[in-house]
Amino acid sequence: MTSYNFLFASWGTLGNLSPLLTAARRLRRHAHHVRVIADPAMRVEVEAADFEFVTWRRAPTGRAADPTDVSDMRDRMRRVVFEPCSAYAADIRDEIGRVPTDAVLGLDLLFGAAVGAKACGVPFASLSPHVSIRPLPGMPPATSGLGQPKTPEEHAQVRRASDTLAATFNASLPILNKARLEFGLPALSDAMELFDEADRVLLAISQAFDFEADALPANFRYIGPLLDVPSWSKSWQGPRSPRSDRPRALIACSTGAQGQREVFQRVINAVGTIDLEAVFTTGPNLDIADLQALKNVHLVRGAPHDTIMKDVSVVISQGGHGTVTRALINGLPQLILPMGRDQSANAARIEAKGAGLRLAPTASAPEIAAGIKQLISGPQFKVAARRLGEIIQADIDTSPVVQEMEILAAIGRRRRSRA
């Protein structure tokens, strides 16, 4: 068996890192070697998984890499994705030079990682641990929150939304092209060509969960969710009520900082009006001390969601892909209050599949309470969640991520041998 050397590139939150570590563990089980370049704050998690950690040196880290403010999408993309391109690319180039590398796997918005790998002639795979960032024909773009188009009017709405997203990226295309020219690569006419240029775009979601595109690019692959439990989420035993008939809920906050305290305080207030017990995992970016807890809401920073989900009736979250998918695998209906990132796209899919409800993050406590009651009392939501979850679990069990990365690594190894 041939053993290959992989470089994985991450940024931002632990939620971004976890899918990469899941893929890394699968490759390690096949005797491959993986090292991870990431934010210094990710060192503990990477080393706890027993992988070599490499820090970004030139590229931004911390809040500079993943700022909380997401109100202006075009400005955020410019600051987070495009302006650091040269720095990320240089760090990737240096790391490839330090250790012979057969292939690179980087998160889809790490455009600089793609530039660095391409400049070194190393095969590159873009990992999307959510719905496709690149607009696909006939499919609503990730940021739109739209459903699967059916009528001519809905198709036109999807095209407009896709054009808007493309324009958001292309507003910073000169910055990307400047970085590419610095590294000896030709300029692009459209920022989305970067996805077409990748050797693979690996969508770490289930195709059954996604909407249907008119066509997929030849380099796109669905590989199923990558969902290992992060080490920071400790083993935990929840409180037990003497009333065994009382339903329970999981309230799950995003691992990313999105200024979500006010939203989740309203969720707590809503749960306080229902005959319900709830466990609220606040995550690493929300301070428990900033929340006013009620008697029927147990606050904890982190706990294994799979464990908690065995004992709840409903999940309430912002709609990050990891939480959404775990809830489906456990056959649980969901109430989603999306605030950004991929959350609206996930909420639209959950709603369309009949596995939950979506509310605006501005929803009042009474509206949230009504949604929770509807999900608990309506068995059709649980049935839909269970059916979809069974398909997703099968996709996880048969994921081709190892085979796809081995194909690229074999190409990279041949290139190195000829150099």
C-alpha cells in the first residue's frame, strides 16, 4: 500500500476544522500522513487528534481571519477571503517546500491555499463542509435562503440571486488576480473559476439533503458529511427530571462568533414558557455568564451533541451544517433561526424536506415557543427527519473521501518524481 503525504488547510472556527480532522482520521486509517496548517487557536484540537500542527505565519489569525460582523457581505469577503490571498498562498508554498506534499485539501473559502498549491504544482482539493459556495445552475446559491425553484419566476429569482453572489465575489477579483500574478498564475475572468480550476471540489454533505442542480461540474463530488466529535466537547451527563413524560430540547449555538447572545436569550425566554426541559450548549463564542438562564434550561459550554440528541425531542439552532446533520441522523425535527454563513441554505433545505421549521433571527419569544410546540406535536416532522437521516448515515458510511484524495495524491507523487 502506498502511503501519501497530505497538507490540510483550515481557518476560522472549530466548526470549520472538525470536518478536516474527520477526513484526516480516515486517511490515517489507510496509512497516510496528514499535517494541518491552521489558526494558532486550533493547535490544541489538532494535536489532541494526534496530527502535526503548523501555524499560519503571514496569514491573519483570530478575529482578523474571521470577524464577527457579517452585516456587509461584500466587505467581509474582501477582508477575509481576498485581501489575505497572498499571505495564505505564501504560507502554503513555504510548507510545501518544508515537507514534500502529494496533495493539499483546503476549506473552500481559503482561496490563497488554492493559489499556493497551484503555484507549486501540487494537486488541490477544495472542501465545502456545507452547500456549494460556487453557484450551480438551477440551484439556489448558498447565501440566498431560497428553496428549490419550480416555476419560471422562481428560476429567475434563483438566477438573480446567483448573479448577486457572483458580483459579490467579483468585486474583489482584481485582488485575487494580483495575488495569482505574484505567484506566476494567469488572471481569471471570474472568481468562481477558482472552483473550476481545483482538481476536486468535495461537498461534505449528503446529496439527498441538497437541492438538485441542473448539472454538476466534472470536478465536483458529494462525499457525505464529515462529523467526528471534537475533543473540546467533553463527555457529559445531563440533569434528569423526575417527570419522565416531560419533553426535552437541545439548544445548540454556533461555534462561530455571530453576535448571537440576544437571539438565544429570546430562545431561552421562549423555552421558559413551555412545559419543556432544555440543554443549551453555548459553544466557545458565547459566555454563559452573559445569559439569564431559567430553571428548565441547563447551560453548558460544550457537550457531545450525539449523546444529548438520544434524549431530546427537538433541536433549536442557528442552522450550521454539523448540527443540522447530527439532528437528522438522530431523527429529530429542528427549529432554525439562521444568522448568516450557510445557515439560511440549511434552513431552506430542512423546511423543504419537511424536517423542521425556519424562523427569522428577529422572531419573538412567543413565535419561537409556537414553533417549538408545533415541532413537538407534529409527528410528520420526526418521520421526515428520520427518513432523511437514514440516507445521510448511509452516505457517511460509504464516503469516497479517501479514494478521491488518493487519486489526487497519486498524481502529485508522479509529478514530484519527475521533477
